[in-house]
Amino acid sequence: MNKMLAAILVALFTVGVAQAQTDADKCAARAVDKNGKALAGAARDSFMKKCQEEGISAACESRAIGKNGKALAGAAKTAFMKKCEADSAK
């Protein structure tokens, strides 16, 4: 039983890492300036950070649903988004 639980945890971790790499690859592919040249240095770092934060925010937004199946609103949504984004940033 413990081996099966360990295997499931490893599989979930692997999927999470693969998803993070995919998001980073998507952001890297979009890291170009208005002339079509690849961004470098601080500009690239800033773009990558913003792009990945937007990806986390969008993922949390899609999961902000209450027990009744309706979208969260107000303070409940704010609290959920804050916790979700903090958990995703780890």
C-alpha cells in the first residue's frame, strides 16, 4: 500500500514539474520585442516573471468555483485567489 501511495505521489509531482516547464516554455517562446528579436537580460527576466504570474492567476481564476458550482465573488474570491496564487508560487 505504501509503495502504491509513493508511486502516486511521484507521478503527481512529475506532472506538476512538466506543467511548470510547459508554462515556462510558452513564456519563453513569447519573449520577443516589437521588432521580433528575442528579449535578453532584465527585459527577458521581467517578461518571464510577469508571464508566469499571469499563467498562475489564470489557472486560479478557472478554479474559483464554490461548492454550489457557481463562480466565487467578493471576499470569498479574493481569499481564494490569494491562497491559490501563494500555493502555486511555492
